[in-house]
Amino acid sequence: FTARIVVMGDDRVVGRLAKAYYLYRKREARRLCLTMKINLQFYYIPVCAAPAPSSSAKVNLCQPKGNPCTLGSYL
């Protein structure tokens, strides 16, 4: 069984994911419950915040086209 985990966000989100994964591995080192049954795959999609409008020309390169939640259907 493979669990695919998709994380979208900035550096803070990656830090939280790393901390959660560390605590998970630490707990699993004491007793193997899930590690023997599942295979974890992590996917990280960087998302930047919309910049503050500083000029009259509004160009937002960070905003995705369409719904970002549809990405999960491709995995």
C-alpha cells in the first residue's frame, strides 16, 4: 500500500512537514505499526503569496490557472 502525501505551501509548511515526519519516524522506531504496511511518498508544490500591488500594471505570476485542488486527481 502506498500513501501519497501532497503538500502545498511555502517554507513554513515544509518545516511543519519535516517536524511531523521526524516525530512519526521517532514513534515508529519504538514500535513498528505502520512502516511495515505502507510506503510513504511525499510531493511538495511550492506556492508563493500574491505580491502587494506596487504599480498600475497588475501581473500576478504566482496565481495558478484553474483550481489547484485538481492536481490531486493526477496522482
